[in-house]
Amino acid sequence: MRILIANDDGIYSPGILALAEVAAEFGDVRIVAPDVEQSSMGHAITATRPLSYKPTPIGNFEAYRVNGTPADCVAMGMFHWEQQVDVVLSGINLGTNLGNSAWHSGTLAAAKQAALFGTRGIAFSTPVTRDEPNFELIKPFVRESLELLLPQNDLSLLNVNIPINAKGLQWTRQSLRHYDGKVVPGTDPMGREHFWFTVIPVEGTEEGTDRYAMDHGYVSITPLRLDLTNYEELEKARKRT
């Protein structure tokens, strides 16, 4: 199996090496990742300038850095691998990707780009605090997830979130809850005004969702799809015309 690994935290993130070390148990691994952090870049692609593709060995792995987005890295990685890539793994992201974050996550964008190219994509994320996650505690659940997911070829796009000291794995749906936007003003060291934008959830977490599983100590595995069509609203619209 040929496994391409990307992320949005950058080529030097400890999470990408941890993912590569586990993935190497399942096939041939190559890493292609952004040269700098590209968190929350969503599915942006670079269309107005050329991209570079430079060898940057990570651990014992063949790896390359790209001066672009996570989606760019998947495109470049699949282009340069002469044989067909079987699966793209993204992560392990430093921070969860739950619910609404699917819209802006660069980690998920790398997996989605794989799916757009007709290849399977699996994104991995884990919570982060002030301290770096202990990836040795996370690796067994990455391995267990891959053992479960890699044989299931009909699952083309998956979002996996792994808590520390997980109790097990759960299949989940995406949690969708509304937020209030909040703008927090401040000043920089030069006294110039600036602003931080953040959000505050206005709804709780429903059982069966990715966030509920993580809140209760379980690995969340959520199958996703590229089709954004709201079929219920589409049918309603058709009936009104």
C-alpha cells in the first residue's frame, strides 16, 4: 500500500512523524507537508504563483516540503509519486477537528483533496493544551483506527479524533451547533489597536456526535462526503415550484 501523509501544522510538526511511524506498519510512506504552519486554511489552493517541492527528510522517511496549503501538498505529492497513491492520511493535527471545524480545517482539507482526486482520505486529530501531546499514548489508537478503516474501501473520506487515554472507538456523526461570534479588541506592544475573533457555543452537544464521543473519552470516527447538497431542502424547493 502506498500511503501519502500530509498535514496543516507544517513539515516539522511532531504529529506528522508519529502518524508516519504508525502508517509505515501498513505500507510504503511518503510525507509531503507545508513548509510553515497552515492551520485553518480550509481548502485553499494556490493558483496565482508557482509552488516549490523540496526534499526535507523527516526521521527515516522520504519527505518533501511545499510552500503552499495542505491541499497543495496532496496535489504535489500525488503528482510526484509515479505510482498510484492508495490512501492519503492527514495529521496528526495538534488540536481537535470536530463539528463545524470541518469547514475551515486544513487537516481535513488534505483528506478532502485526496477524495476529490478519487483516492481515500483519512484525517487524524488530537486535543492539545499548553503541553505537547504524548504521541506514544495516541499511536495505539491510530493503529487500531487504521486496522479498522483501511480494509473498508467504500469509506472514502473519514475524520478521526483521538483523545488521550481513549476508552475505545465509536462511529459518530458530525456535531452541528450554532455559535455566537465574539470580537475581542486589544492593543499590540506598539499601542496599535487589533482584534481577535472567537466564537461561543450556544447549544449543547448531542449524543452520537463526534464532540460527544470525545467529551466521553472515545475515539470519534466520522464518515464524511464531498456532496454538500441539502437534499431535504432541495425536495421542499421542488415541491413549491
